[in-house]
Amino acid sequence: MAAVYPLPVTQDLPMLRTKLQSLSRFLKDALTISNAHTVDFYTECVWKRLVDLSPETVLAALKPAAEAEAEAGFSEARPLVEAEKGSGTDFPKIFCETSQRLVNVEAFALAAKRCSVQNLGICTPLEQLLIALRGNKKQRTDNNLKPHEFMNVKKSHEVQAMSELISSIADYYGVKQVIDLGSGKGYLSSFLSLKYGLHVYGIDSSNSNTHGAKERNRKLKKRWKLHRTQSRVDVSGLALKMAKEKKVQNEMKYKADTETLYSNSSAKQEKISTSGFLQDFSGPVISDIRIQIENLHTQPYEEENVCFMNAFSLIDFLPIDAIEPISSLQIPNREMSEANKERRKMVSQSSESNIYSPLTSFITADSELHDIIKDLEDCVMVGLHTCGDLAPNTLRIFTSNSEIKGVCSVGCCYHLLSEEFENEHKECTEEKWGFPMCQYLKEERWCCGHNARMSACLALERVAVGQGLSTESLFYRAVLQDIIKDCYGITKCSEHVGKIYSKCSSFLDYVRKSLKKLGLDETQLPEKTIMDYYEKYKPRMNELEAFNMLKVVLAPCVETLILLDRLCYLKEQEDVAWSALVKLFDPVKSPRCYALIALKKQQ
């Protein structure tokens, strides 16, 4: 266990509830914007119904604000000066009291910014947490394993940052077992096992993911061994350099022995190969290395500093013909060396087979881990971008199992969350809902709505650096919906068009392909009719662009509500000693960048 360092101070439950109240009060009015579906933008006159401003006014106010955020950087928490003047509960008039339409876009933008995770001041700096967890203990890792060589840039960034935190939590408790829920393709699990030597169980509901993870892990191990081999070759080169220096120091002593040795055996022995990296060394040097190698074999093998009991010596990397032929008296020792090598190989293979175990199981809040993992022991539970209800269920499983000492959970796919108060009149057998989790929002019977949860996945940081939504593709879909309503009499279409936009050369092509995919007869619509709709709405495209900017600006607020709900839930649990929200990733690379961390008391 690492030296005891004080964990960072976090805000207590009463303070978090105060901020939750402020946030929920703003969102009660603003969620009408988040819940408006872009597909129905023109058919339901969304702009006129919800906004009492011109599109130009909204864009003029929001675009510079987003660009300013990008220039200032998103990596640091920068509480607003305005928020520091008070509790943050009194907002200027933003919506009309009678029509509920947006009337003050500047106040809207300020309130949204004030209600973001960073500006609420509820984040704990990752660096502070790592220092507290590690104490003065240095992590044992294989520094040659670089994630970017095995996965894409986004996944590499996520895996490297999260695995470092997870290994620090494991060291803090002195545990070696990790349970990765929703492990998917197994990138995080494999990296934790190979780089940090942790025994990882990766659990995923998909059989294909589990099978793929096993195969991917096999390939990763193969490439990882190449990295380790290269590292060992470097060590061997250093040993040869030392031998060469020793040769210079003892040249006179070796010269006599060498001449005698070669005069007696020149007719019987083949010439030693000078190929490869030994070409600059003479026979005496190799003889000296062989002596040192034999001495190494007399020493007990020690476990390496990464994962496996696979001790090595220089002889493992010398060319076969680089060592002098050995006499018959040495054969038993050589055979023993080979036996030792085979034993170490078997031990290594045995260890590797258990270091990462992909399993298939559908996890719920009531899942019994002992039924899934037979050798369950004190461990850490993790989840990297666990979809929908799996993120809150990860936290519930953590609180209900004494073996789980710490949890690190990064959720995603908020639109897949189940909401207790979304369809109150619909009969449902669900007992443990994805949202809300904390007592305050349950008492308030709080509901976000599917579209609002969907919009929470929008990435303000990416939009701010020019990686925004494609307004044209959204415009195409909204106009298509009006065509479907007017020409086919369908007001609500349950089928999805999908990602057709990127495969189309024009709006006409888009409509034809979309109607065909939806099972509608596109031949009954002449080209002129389709293009008339395009010309009708083209001047109003800026309405859609402005409205989407409003949704993007609101997205962090909806996400904050969900994250704050989970953090308050953790704070409510008696057996949780410490919990916090930590910004783990660069939001431009990985928009779902916040991790919920919770630790139980050390025994």
C-alpha cells in the first residue's frame, strides 16, 4: 500500500445540492430547447415557437463566445467572475414568463456557462489525486508499451490517461485485480494487464466483443513481446560494451590463455561467426561473455518489474553460432539451462493466460459478481465510456460489494439512460433507473427527456475549434421531414434515414435515397417538387444553424446535471469514504471526458 497522503478536499453533499438546485432551476426553462428535435424543426415551427429573436442575433452572440472559450483553453477550471459574486442562483431574465420563448441570448449564454462542470467548481484536479494516491511510491510499468502503436489517437489518449489513474488506485489499496465493465474490444483491459501487470476481468454483454477482445489481446501480447525483446537487446548491447572494456583492461592476461586455447582446438572447432552485432569482438571476448552468462545462470531468477516471471540472460539474444562450442563436461549444465528456459516459458505462458480474461455477461445493478468471477477478491471496478444504464449500475455495484475498494467510471450515450419519471403513466417493471440516482432529484421527480439527453452528447469544445455539426446535413433532414409530411401524410416517421448524407451528391439525390430507404415511393415526386422545397427553406437555414448553437451551448449543462446526480449519489453512501468528479481526457479528443471516482475506507 502506498504511503498515506491526504486525498484532495472535495465539496460536501450540502454544497453540491445547492449547486444542483441552481442548475435544475435554469434547466427547467431551457430544456424546451434541448428537447426540440431537429428533424421536426420546420414541420413544427420550432424557431418561432421557442425563440423570440432573429437567427443573426443569436449567432452573433454565441459564436464569439464559443471561439473565446476555445482560445482560453478547456483544460483548466476557470470559475466565472460573475459566479464568484454570489451563489449563482439569480439569473437575469432569459425567457418570457408568458410565452416561455428565449428573449435574452447573452444572459442565456452566461447562465449556461455558469452551470458547466468547470465553472461550478465541482471538479477535482487529476494531478492532485494522482499525487495523493501514489504517495512516494513509484509505479511499476513497462515503459516500452506505447498505446498509440496499438490503437487510434482518441482511444490511445483515453486508455493511457485512465490506466494511469486505475493503476494508482490499485496501488493505493495494494490490490492486483481489476474488473472492467463494458470492456468492449478490450483495449483498456489489455493495456492495464500488459503495462501495469494487473489481473483484469473484462466483462461485456456482446459475445463478438469478447471473442474479438481475446484475439486482439493475443496480437497485443505478440507485439508487446517484440518491444520487450528490443529492450533486452539494448541491455545485451550494454553488456557487450562492458565486456569490450574489460577486454582492454585484461588484454595481456587473456592473450596467453587464448593462444593456448586456439592452438589446442583449432582443428576441431569451427570458426566463430562474426556476423550481426558481434562482428567487432574477438573469440576471447565471447569466451568471457560465456563465462559471465554461466555465472548468471547460477543466480536465482527474479520476477521482472512488469507482469511475468520470465527472467532472461544475455545468452537468450546471442546468435546460436556466437558462443564457443562447449565441452562434454558442460553438456549437463547446458541441458539444465534449456530445462530452466522451458520451465520459465511455461510459467510465463501460464501467467499470461490469466492476466486478462474477457468474459461475456449482461450486467445489471443486481448482478452477482461471485457468479461471474469465481476468484473474486479485493479489486477496483472501472468502466470506460459505458453506455446508458451501465454507468450508474457500475456505481451501484461498487457500493453494494465489499470486495470493490475503488471505482473509476466514465459514462457515455446519455440518450440510452432509463428515466424514472419520463413515462410515468407507462407501466414498467424497472426498479433501478439510470436517472435520477440522488435523493434530491428523486424527490423533485426530475426528468430530462430523451432529446435533451441526446443533446447532452453534443461537444461544445469541438464546435468551438471548428469541428461542429454539419448544418447542411441537418437542414437536408429537416426539409425531408416536411416533404414526407406534405406528400405522404406521415407526421411521425419511426424509421431512421441513417448516414445517407455523406453518400449523396445533392439534395435531390439525398431525398431520392432517403425515401427509398424509408420504403416510400420516390418516383411519385417530380424533381421540381423536391427542389421547390429546397428553395423554400434555404433562406431559413440560418434559423437551424442558430438553434443548433443554442443546443450545443446547453449540452454541457445537461451533462453536468447527470454527472452531479451521480456524484451526489456517491456522497450519500455511508461506506464511501471519498468521491469526486475528475476531468480525465482532453474534451476535444474525447468529449465524454469526466470520470466519477470513489474510494472506500482503507482497512
